[in-house]
Amino acid sequence: MESFFRAIEDLFVNVLFMPLDALRFMHSWWGASTLNWIFMIIGAVAFVYWMLQLKKYNDSGEERKDVSGHSFL
């Protein structure tokens, strides 16, 4: 059973995380931070998209905003 977990460790450490190790040992800050910037851009685009969808839903007037709009009020 121990060899099974060693194989999983070897897969993750030596195969799947190899590109991240290459980024970690770069001498350029911009090169090493490229993946973080990509994730930040994806998050910003998703946030803007979500806010535009919420605005569209709010402007359509479908939601009941009176006091009896929800059963817990």
C-alpha cells in the first residue's frame, strides 16, 4: 500500500508540478508571475461578466422587492 502512495507522490511532484517548478526558478519576476497574472485577468473578466448579468437581471424588473417578496420576511 505504501508503494501506491509513493507512486501518487511521484506523479504529482515529478510530473504534474514540473511546469510550476520551471516558473519558480526563473530569474525574471514577470516570467515567474505570468501564471498569477493570467489567473487575475480571468478572475477580473469573470467578475465583470457576473456584475453585468446581475445588472441585466435587476433592470428587467422580474424580482419582487416588496416586503412579502420572500417567505422569510
